[in-house]
Amino acid sequence: MPSLRQFLLSPRSVAIVGQSNDPTKAAGRPLKFLRQAGYAGRVFPINARRDEVLGERAYPSLAALPEVPEHAYIVTATDAAVEAVEECGRLGVKVATVLADGFAEAGPAGVAREAQLREVVQKTGLRLVGPSSLGVVNLREGVMLTANAALDEKDLPCGRIFVASHSGTMIGALLSRGKARHIGFAGAVSVGNEVDLSLGEICAASLDDPDIDGYVLFLETLRNADRLRAFALAAAGRGKPVLAYKLGRSAAARELAVTHTGALAGEDDVANAFLADLGIARVETFEALIEGLPLLMRVPARQRDARPPAVAVVTTTAGGATTVVDPLAMRGVTIAQPSAETFARLAAAGIKAAQARIVDLTIAGANYESVKATLDLLLSAPEFDMVLAVIGSSARSQPEKSVKPIIDSASAARPIAAYMVPDAPVALAQLASAGVPAFRTPEACADAIAAALRRRVPRLAGPQQAPAKSSAARLLDELEAYALLDGLGIARPPSIAIDATGSTPPALPFPYPVAAKILSADIAHKSDIGGVALGIADGGALVAAIETMRAAVARHGHHLARILVQPMISGLGEALIGYRVDRDVGPLVMAAAGGILTEIYRDRSLRLAPVDRDTAHEMISEVRGFQALAGHRGKPGGDLDALAQAIVALSRLADDPTVVEAEINPLIVRPAGQGVVAVDAVVKILV
Amino acid sequence: MPSLRQFLLSPRSVAIVGQSNDPTKAAGRPLKFLRQAGYAGRVFPINARRDEVLGERAYPSLAALPEVPEHAYIVTATDAAVEAVEECGRLGVKVATVLADGFAEAGPAGVAREAQLREVVQKTGLRLVGPSSLGVVNLREGVMLTANAALDEKDLPCGRIFVASHSGTMIGALLSRGKARHIGFAGAVSVGNEVDLSLGEICAASLDDPDIDGYVLFLETLRNADRLRAFALAAAGRGKPVLAYKLGRSAAARELAVTHTGALAGEDDVANAFLADLGIARVETFEALIEGLPLLMRVPARQRDARPPAVAVVTTTAGGATTVVDPLAMRGVTIAQPSAETFARLAAAGIKAAQARIVDLTIAGANYESVKATLDLLLSAPEFDMVLAVIGSSARSQPEKSVKPIIDSASAARPIAAYMVPDAPVALAQLASAGVPAFRTPEACADAIAAALRRRVPRLAGPQQAPAKSSAARLLDELEAYALLDGLGIARPPSIAIDATGSTPPALPFPYPVAAKILSADIAHKSDIGGVALGIADGGALVAAIETMRAAVARHGHHLARILVQPMISGLGEALIGYRVDRDVGPLVMAAAGGILTEIYRDRSLRLAPVDRDTAHEMISEVRGFQALAGHRGKPGGDLDALAQAIVALSRLADDPTVVEAEINPLIVRPAGQGVVAVDAVVKILV
């Protein structure tokens, strides 16, 4: 039975609604490109005012066609596009792709137009790409349903990589830049506003294609993250790697995403956590997105308990190698020195190289035999996970000496990557044509290697629980919040609620000194309004503190009925742990060093929730401020096992659809073996 | 009178000592390259075993030449190279460049060989480039004294940029990559080990060349920083910009620099401070080093009190523009929205563009008139310091529409930069040939723009005082250190020294509570051995504290004679300020938030000393931890003016050649208007 994949990417018949007779205009390009690419299916240009376009017969409307096309590319202006989609729905067209903009990004009228499109989809079963889609391309079959001027090419190379992008322009950038690097693609989709088919669904539809080996994603938002998640897990299951570039590392770029696509972009470390947990490798440089997949295909996703990866570097130029080692080290990749045994094997093979971290063949010389023998020895040395070859001048002048051995060694079990120091287009073309991961700049090389080595098998299986959207929520008071923590097994101090109006010291079940706090679900930031008193020494001081609080709360227009009293808890330090259901990615758990400096340094670690203990320990190791708890400078260490256990426990809130947000701040970290204690908690639940 | 510049870069006669008959070998290349480039001077190949090389007459020795050549390139093996240098000295050769390695990086024997070279230089006046130099190139005159295989090119483009590099390979990378981008160079020098002529001196020697407009430096270390400093100041005086890429951002790269060049590489933020204070723009990506200088030539170094620069972005593709805006914003560059007046002028010119931060011409269309009119309006708008044009598909398919207007507008007073989103070699070549700053990747574009806008006029004038090297030094005790602070005008608490053996409470000139500390120049880290007691409430407690300290000090094998007693000083927070004479760059002043977190977050700001108050305030604004002192979250602000004044005062130690190091930690920062107080100080002076 024909599938979405076929109608979307391999249609047997296509209509171009609004095809222009001017091939230099956007609306004139699809027919020109289809013919240029030799598309073998049936093509029906539709033009209401002409009966011929670009020398071919044009039809006045979809209804006038001799058959119902499988895929219609609608390149008319906005209002006509809505009408055309409605007609597609009526006629039973399988997939429509819409070029026009003027939808969600264009205010209320645009939002209303999107609703019209959505209604057609729901009522008729038509599947829609866009609006604001620069089109759908399947290079293998000449399906060029695109208005992208950058694809006006007669000889785009075919490959086994599929591209999906929120930005249509970037498809042209990827395909044209790939062509210049002899890197080909299988197909590409500009997903536009994702009114119906989302980026994740489109990619998922193509997973059965045996001629697609991997995916390159250009992301502007994490809109429809649930579909992206399902695709990523399915892709991992098939062993098809996914490489992503995501805009929005800066606040300025996130702001632009709103004006440009109408979509809100979340914080960047949320995106990082999401992509990493799903086994999607993320690069930071645009060129690594183009050059990176051949490497990713050769570097299996690491198991979570695997040793940290080690890279061997062999070079014909120490200075050139350092330009890659520097950005690699900045990204946390370890360049390991070969073992004594490996150096002995090199020496036995007649390779003269000093015992140093980088295997420098300057003395041995850039000749085929030296380079080949060295590569083969390093590729078989047990201490390495990857070999990086950095080739100097000979890459340009004599690639047969230094580049050919890389190609000839690239079938080894371990991956090899190559960076060419001078301009070396011939060598790069040879490497790319042989499928060897090769890089033109040191930064893209380091970026892609780091991304490939960071990639882990997805941590989560199956779809997430859908976040409850836009329901009303309320805060718990601190005692109610503690009841929730009790259920999760997170320790907190004994706490009693006392009447805030009493004037005699209450009897307490624990000794002084104590802490007293206003107890109210209406006040989220107690300490900001003078609602917290610490280190209260005796009953008289407690009564006085309560009086002061009552006055402070009254000044802020609240009535204070109850006070929470707890013993003072001391420890080696503090942590902040939090849970929330993110609008885009769903349940998240966070660990951070507490206090004002955490805010200043943005020092926190995030994961999709729930997490296990190993992952919680990983999170702890990523928070730099926790170094102070690790027994720094002779100080005793904190109970990081208990901290990890608390993170795991809090992350289990992902199983409780009523909890929207929970933050324990501070969580007191006591010395190793003595546990952690939550001394404040704010919890928000759905009502 | 002929100058060093002439003998070095424009010699009328050259000898190649050790010229081989095999042009594929390093020693065979210089003669081949000289002939290939059409060098017009006299060339004397020297080969002890042949009387003909590459079809030309060879001489048996330097002494056998019919004249003394001005410049000798010595391409023999190490020991023969030392002999050849000695012969050059004897004969009166002006400049010798040495290819061989095996010197300082090769252990004691190599160090001894360097000493031999240095002796020749001192005794004879010969000037030396290298050893380990891949050579000297002057492309305008065909002076190809190089063994770099990557320069085996017949048509290297000439330009007005001079290159100096610690790495010889990188010269080949720069020139070949420049050629591919249609960016030419005037000349290049691989400086090698800098036994005599340093990178700074070589560049300085070329400053009089009217055909050199700017400099590109590839740095592995800051060895000979005094010469680099003198060159940078002189270059700034001539308005010739300097762009640098420096290896060693990672510890791994700094370690490699030692094994590779024998030079120690200092901490990276020291290099950053040094380059910035001298007005040298630093880029982080290698491609920005190649593409960046045309931009730097058009962006004048900013005065230190100028307003923060603002960049306008105009684009034919919003998605593509965001790929540059994102890394720009990550580097702190502000993309400013045009003013209402500018938008009104755009509208009056018929340009349809939404009022947004990026001027998006998608609707107006990528046609010559729209792009040209928009550029001209933005280039003349008073709110901008630079205009960045980001061109989409048309850069590849129709550069006459979107790229030609950039070239035609580039003569405006304000600088313009261009980024091409698709692969667009023709457009990039047109832009480069017209001298318009143009970029191939979004990351290099953002890197170069940020570096150009960050560049300031040098903060210092004239040469620095040479640091006293390797003399013996001693620590001052705390009272002596306070005397030094008194001289600088930095406040500290009243302090008295008391006998550590007394058993009755001393009479104090200030009230309790007090702090007591061991007073000894022999113990630098008092608190680590229990030598500090804080918050002592009364005389009895003071006696007890002293007794405890005496025992603690005795356990560490010291005798405790005196105790320093001070009143307790409280404030809003703490700072650490420090001064030291760096091995490479000389006097430095540092500001950091105090405490353990500073170490963890590496949160500090450095400048060459001395600094003025504006610079001290800049330093304070760069330390993120000081945000907690700026009145964060409703808290009162600290006395940052007094903190700045203390930084200025400490930096004046640069005038005192006896002080090697001084650190005030902590400096207590009190509320605004109440000053700062140094409550501990460690000072090291030469003896």
C-alpha cells in the first residue's frame, strides 16, 4: 500500500498550483527544476490565466486535471493558497506543500488562516507540508518541488543523507555547500510552519527508505518536540544517526525566532538536554552540519557506562595539528598519548616519532608507507576510539603520499577523521568521494568530532506523557509540599505548624535553635517579604520573630494564620534541585549549586525526566559549583550519593501528571554518609 | 641606506646554502620557487657535492661566491647549518634564515647550538631568522626563500597584508587558503625559534613598507612580548591594523606548544589581556584570520570612551541571518534595530520591511535597487557603526542583483561586511577582488566582526620596564605588606603585633571582637595551618586562640614569635585583587571575586599594569561574581568606586621594580561610600 513516504517524497504525479511562466520568479521555478532534474512522473502545471507555461500545457485548476495528483506544490499567494488547499482536500490529493507565508507569524489574520488549513487536514485526510515551505526535494528521483533559487543546479550530487529544516533557505545552503564539498544528499524538506506534518513526522516517514542512512536537521525551535522525540528514538533503533544544528544559543537569536517563525524558543540548555538524551548529536558550527554525518555514521553512539573516549592524533605538521587539538580540548575531548606498546610497534615498523601526545611524522616524512603504517597501527591500538589525521602541505601538493593512505585505511573498524591544513580541494574531494570523514576548517573538525564522541544511546524509550497544556495550577504550602517529598523519599526536617497569633512560646518536639517561616500557599517568595527567620535561640525570640513576620506580611496585604517551625539544619553546602514540565520538551529535572552565584554563572545541569542514579551523578559532575562539595582543598566531601538519590526521586514526578513544577531550594548537603535534607520546597500542581 | 627590511624582505642577492638537485625535497624547493616566481635578484645555489643543481651552476661554499649575498637561506641539516651561520657571520652576510630544527626544542645539545648562533649574531652583526624557519617570502618581488611545499604555486595573489607566524606550515595554509578566497598577501615570514629576530622585530622592520597595510599573526606563544608590544604600538601609530590568532586556549594546546617549540605558553587570559591592551584584534577561528583583515582595515580602533558599537543587519533570508546573529550575540555584539526615522526613510524609498531588529528584504525582493537603497540608508543612519549584509540564494544564482549593490556601496564611510549563505564562490571572489570584507561561514563572520568591534586604541604607550628575570625573592610579613599598601593608599585595618608567648590579654587600641593571625614572612598560607582565628570575643578567648595557634604552628615545625591582631571588618562582599610581573608580558593587574567559587569559575579580569580608573571599572564589569556587589535583587550596592581605586593603586606597583607579586585577598567591599579594606596581603619582593 502506498505510504505517506511515497506521496511526500516519491509521488508518481505532481501538480504545481500557480506555476508561473517566468522561470526567474519563485513561482516559475518548480516546473523548470523538475524538468532539469529529469523527474519521470506526471507533472501538471496549473495557471488560471494561461494555457501554456514554460512551453508546457497548463491547466486552469486542480479540478480540471485528468487525474488527482498525489502531491500538489502550491506556489500562489496566501489567500489563493488557502483555497487551493481546500480544493486539494475536496479532490483527494494526498499531500499538499504550501509556499506562501502570512500565517502564524503574521498576527490574528494569519492564525485564522492556519486554522482553516488545519480544518481541511482534519476533515479530509490531506497531509500538509508548510505553509512557508520552500519545498520538498528527492534528488534520487528528480522530485524538485521547490522554489529555492539555490537549487537551480543541473548536477547536485546524490547521497544517502536526508535533510529537514525549519528554514527553507538553509536547504539551499546545505545542498550547494555539500555539492562544493562533494557531499551529496538523498532529499530535503523545508518544513515551514508545521501546521500539519512536523519535522519529526516527515523524517519518521522516511525511515523505511533503504537509501537513507542518516539525517541532518536545521532547527529553529523545539516545536512539536514529541514527534521529534518519537523520530529520534525510532532512528536510533534503526542505527540511522541524526545530526542537528539548532539556532538559539543566544537570547538575541531566540528573540528573532519569534518574529521569524512565530514560535517561542526555549532556553538553550533545555534544547541541549533534549537532543542529548535522545541521542541526537548537536554541532555548533554550520560547516560541521555539512561535513559531520560521514563521521557520525562511523562512530557508534556510546553506551552510558562506556569509558571516556580517547582520540589519537597523527600529523605531518605539529603546528597545524594544534589548531585542531586546541578547539577539541576546549570541547572536552581527550587527545591521548599512544601507549608505550604502541610506540614500540611504531618503532618496530621503522616509524620515527617522538614519544609525545601527538604522533608527529615530520621526521618520518609525509610518504605513503609511513603514513599508512602509522594509521594502521593507531587504528588497531586498543587505547583509542578514533584516529584523527592532520595533513600539512602535502595535502595540497602531493595527496598521493599523505591523503591516499587515509583513504586506504578508512575501512578499519575504528573511525578515522581527516583535517587538511592548507587549501586542498582535490584531497577533500577524494576523501569525500571515498566516504571518509574530512574537514576543511579546524573548528568544524573539532566540533564534529566532539559531537560524535558525546553522542550516547538514547536514555529514554517510548513516547513521553503529553504535558497537560494551559490548565490552571496552584501552589502547595510548605507542609503540603513536604508531604509530596515524603512520598518521593526525600528527607526534610521535622516541621510543625503553629498558630501565628499566639503570644506564648509553643511547645516544640525538637530543641532550639529553630527556623520559623510563614506557612501559606499564597506566598511563593517568603524570604523576599521578610517571611523567614533563622537561628532562633529560644521561645522568647520565637514569639518576637513571629510578631515581626506578622507585621511584614500585613504590610504586603496578606493575613498570616500559620507559622512553620523546624530545627536548624547545617551541612557542608547547598544545592538546588528542580523539576518542571517544559512547554516544548515535557518533564525536566535540574540540579544546580544554590545561591546567588548560580544565577550569575548559569551553572546548572538538565535532563529529561525521569533519570536514574548514573545520570544523576553525571548531572552532579556537570555542575561546577558542586566541586566545592567534592572534598575540595582538603575539606570533607558532601554526600553526593544522597544528592543523586534526591535528584532521581524528584525526577519521578514525571509519572505524576498533576505536578507542573517542584523546586527544592536549598537542599542541604551533609557530609558523606549523612544524607541531604530539603529545607524549603515550592510545588505547583494542576487544580 | 639599505635597511634590515631590505636585506630581510627585498634582498638584491640571495644564497641557498644546501640547495638540493631534487625539487621534491625541502632543500630542493627554494631555487625552484625563486625561478617560478621570477625573482629578479642574483641567486647563488650552494651545494658541496655538485657543481650544478636544477640546471644552474652551484657553488661549493659561501666563500666561493663572486660576491657576499645579502640574504642566505640555509637549508642544510642541523650541524652544517650552525657552521653555515658562522661562515655568514665571517663573510658579512646581512641576514641568514635557518631551516633546520634540533635547537631549543631538542634538549641540552640543542640549547648549546642556539648559544652558538647567538654568539655569531652578537659578534658579527649578522641578523638571523630561525632556526626552524620555513622561510621568508615577499610575493611582490618573487622572493621565495622558503621550503614550504604548499607554496609550490605559480599564481599566488599579491596583496597588502603581511603575515608572520610561529608555525611555518601555517604560512602555507594562510597563503593557499587566501588564494582560494582571492585574498592576497604582500609577504610572509616563518619566524621559527626567534633566536635573534623575533616576530615583533620582523614585523616592525616592515612597517615602513608603503605597500603593506596590515598584519596577520599566527602566534603559538608570547615569547619576546616586549618586541611584539613595541611593534603593536608602532603599527597603531601608523594606522596599520594587526589581526592575531593565538593557539593555547586549552591547557592541552599549551602543553603541545612546549614540546613543539620549547617555549612555555602562559595562561590564555593573560594573552587576551596583552593583545587587547595593545590594540591587536584576536580571532578564535582560523578562517577569520584569513578573511578578517579587509574588515579590520575599515573599522577604526575604538576610543576607550566611545559608546558600545551597534551593527545593522540587512538580509534576503531571515533564517540565514540568524545563523550569524546567533554567534555574534554569543560574542557580545549588539544587533540594533533601526530607529523609527531610519524605517521611515526606508519606507519613503519604497522598501517594504517590517519594523524588526533585522531588516528583512524577503518581501521587498532581492533586486539591485532594493538592496542598494537599503544599504545606503543603513550606512548613513547615525545609530550604526557597521552594516552586515546576509545574502541568500541569489548570492549563488544572481549575484548581480544582491551582491553587486554591496560592492557598489562599499565606499561609504562606515564599514560593510557580507556573508553569503549558500556556496557562492563567484560572489565571494567578486567581493574579495573589490576589497569588500566577505565571509564564507557564519562563525568566521561573527568572529571577525566581534574582533574588529572589540579592538580599541592601545591603552599603553612606549616600552614597558623590562621584568627583572630570575632574581631571588622573599615574602613580606603582613605588617610589612601593609606598609606597602599604606604607600599606595589602600585602606587596611588598624593592626598591632603582639608577643605570641604572653599569657595575659594584651591591651588593644580597638574594641573586640578581633581577628588574630600568625605574623611571619615564612608562612604564606596561614589559614591552611590553623594560623587564623576570627571573631574573637574577648581577652580570654584571644589568649586561648594564641595558644592554639602556637601549638598548630609548632606541629608544622615553625616557631611562632608574633601575632597580628586586628578588629573584625565586615562588608557586603569580598574581592581578590592581585599584581604580578608575568614572565612573558610583564606587569599585570587582576581583579576577581574572592572565595572558592572564583577558582572554580575562573572568573577574573586581567590588564597590563598600570591601569586608570576607567579601565579598573571595565575590569570590575568583566567579573561576573561582582554582579552580587552591584545591588543585585534589591540588596544594597558595594563601593565599586573604591574597589576601582584600589585596583588602580595596586597596579601602580608596575613603577616599583622590586615588587614581583602582591595579592590582597580578601579585600572587604563595604557599602557605597564606605570604601574597601584590605584584611590580608601577600607581597613578594626581590632581595
